Amino acid sequence: MDERITVIGGGLAGVEAAWAAANRGCRVTLYEMKGVRFSPAHHSEDLAELVCSNSFKAMRLASAAGLMKEEMRRMGSLCIEAAEACAVPAGGALAVDRDAFSRMITEKILSHPNITLIRQEVTAIPDTPCIIAAGPLASDAISESIRALCGNGLSFFDAAAPIVTKDSLDPEFYFTASRYERGGEDDYLNCPMNKAEYEAFYEALISAEAAPQHSFDKRKDVYEGCMPIEVMASRGKDTIRYGPLKPVGLRDPRTGHRPWAVLQLRRETRDGSLLNLVGFQTNLKFGEQKRVFSMIPALHDAEFVRYGVMHRNTFLDSPRLLAGDYSLRARPDLFFAGQITGVEGYMESAQSGLLAGVNLVRRLRGQSTLVLPETTIMGALARYISDESVRDFQPMGANFGVLPTIEPKIRDKKLRYEALAQRALTDLSDYLQQEGWYV
């Protein structure tokens, strides 16, 4: 069998996919349009260019970001190898000399005997085995080709509300109910505010500092039908009380009365461990989101696993389109990787590329594809982006909230995270051994 694959995109996901496939003896053609054409965010001709931060987040194992990097290291990640070789002092985080990092990866890709790099924009999806890792700023041409294949399952702007863990909320200040008792009793978790609490929250919200926008984000259609909560609030003191925070149809069982305002939280995962702040799309700085939204009584000690964002971001409606191995359900020899799948972050993108590269080769060889245990960060992210029960799908980064809980629950957060990490690595090792894994 002729084991040849195409990888579209030379970002972190694309290089990981190409590297993983090539190391398994597959002939890879990697297409990267930089050098011929640049996206608004890119400037260097090197592969795996870091656009924003040069940090890959925490290193410690008892953190979701650190655990994911250890999982990737054990699976032969190119990006982890390069990051550690190009690291700069950053306290407990893994930060890199971004130019050295991209240069090292480019050199490794160019020197691999099984990889051919072609500097060319791809405008149509090949009908041969392929991995699309076109990134959150995919060109218009390839985006239209993806849309033609996937129908309406492609979004061009990311307007996401924050997500919090249910365990971090204070049950004294919330109640479960659906508005007008429509739907299930526990469909929504309601966080009421009295008049004084609402007015303090409102004043903090309209005076909070917004995040700066890149030039390629500044388009009016970013906000159509999805107005940032702070912009809506600026239109009048009661505007959001008649919008996302409207209390009508709800009664607080503690008082027997309708609250002054209510934030509703909706399940982000089937088990309800992660909750979405309904209607709270925002462009506030992350620190401001934590400060202001924690003023809502039920959220006074909330753990935010994802902050709200509003920016240019091409991504699939993956739960309806992708399987847990990152392949397109409707076409098993076509895989997607990177932020286009709905994973959020540099290393999150890289790990999806690693799995896509391994899995396409395994599929070509008639082997079962790898779907890692849901107790691992990599496995949990793959489950999240392919979970058909997820509604209002939005990108997700590494966090412990996506992992199944440990029973009995460990109350000390540090000990709980250490236990989650140890369980993940044990399960990963057992699974890879069972699947006959090799680096």
C-alpha cells in the first residue's frame, strides 16, 4: 500500500502531524503558504511560528497544562522536544525563545527524509489521505473548501462565554430550575442577585478594562448577534436585566420571590462538571473577568477553566463532525488538527496534531485508531470536541474540569490535582502498552 499523506498547515498542529506520520515510515507532503502568502498574524517564514505569547503555560505535573505536556512527551512530541531545548527562564512556566523554537522545528522538518515541505497555498481539500491543520486564521479559499464539505459546521468568529467548574460554586447562593418550569428541573443552575449586589456588579462591569484587539479581529460582524456583555451593559443600567440576567419566570426558593437579576449557568459537559455563563460573551481582560464575575454571590470563589473571548477564529462544529480520533465522521481518511477542531492553545493544538498524524497512519494500515483514556488531558479534550451532547460548542483548553472526578472526592485542591495527574499517566501507560505503541 502506498502510504502517502498530505498535511495542510505548518503551525504547531501541522508539524506534529507530519512528524508523527513520518516517524512511522509514512511519506508526508507538508504544505505551508508562508513564504508565498502570509496571514494577517504571521511574519516569519519559519514553521510553528508563535503569534502571541511565547509561553506554553505551567510545567508542574499537578496542573492541567503540565500534565498534558508530560503526556505529549511520553508520546514523542516534536514541539515538547523543541520547547525544552529553546526554553527561557519563566518561573514555573515553559516559555521559549520564539525564534529559536520555530527555527529548530523548521530545521527538523526540512531534514526528515520522509517529509517534503512545499511553500504553496492549498485552496481545495485533496481526495487523498489528508490532515487539515490550517489554524484559526485559515485562508479564505481553504475555509470555503472546508465549508463546502462540512456545510454550516464552520464558524469564522469565536464569541465564547466563560466556563467555570461546578464544584467551585457556592451552593448557598444558587438554585436549579428552568425558566417558567420549562425543561428539566436541573437544566439550569441559577445565580440570583439582589438589587444592591446587581448594582455593584453593574458598576464594576461597565468600568472594567477590555482586552486589546488585533487588527484582524476588528470587524463589525464579530459582534453581530453576539454582543459582549459589557457593551450591552453600557447601553443602560437595566439593559442586561432585560437580557441575559432577566429574572422573569424564576423564583428563588430561599426567599419565595423573583430575584432582582439572575445569571443562568448551563451544562457544558454531560455530567455537569463544567458550566457555561449563559449570555456572557465578553472581550474583557481575563483578570477583569475573574474580578467582576466573581462579584456574583454564587461565583465568589469560582474556578474559571476558560475565560470569554471574542476574536477571529475559524473552527468546526466538531461534536457534529469529528470522531474522537480527530477524523471526519463522513470521510475517515480526512483528519483535522489544531484550533480548527476546537482545542484552544498552542500545546493543545500540537497534541491534536500528534494524535491525528498517528491515527491517519494507523487507519491506512488497517489498525484501530488511538482514542486515549478520558482520564488523560489529551483524551478528555478529544472526547470534548467529539461529544455530540455538547451544545453551543466553543473552543476549550487544557483544564482539570474536563476529567472525570476521583471518588471519593479529595477536598484539598493540590492533592486532588496530584491524584488526577498520577491516574492520567498510569492510564496512559496502560493504554499505550495495550495498543502496541511505539514512539
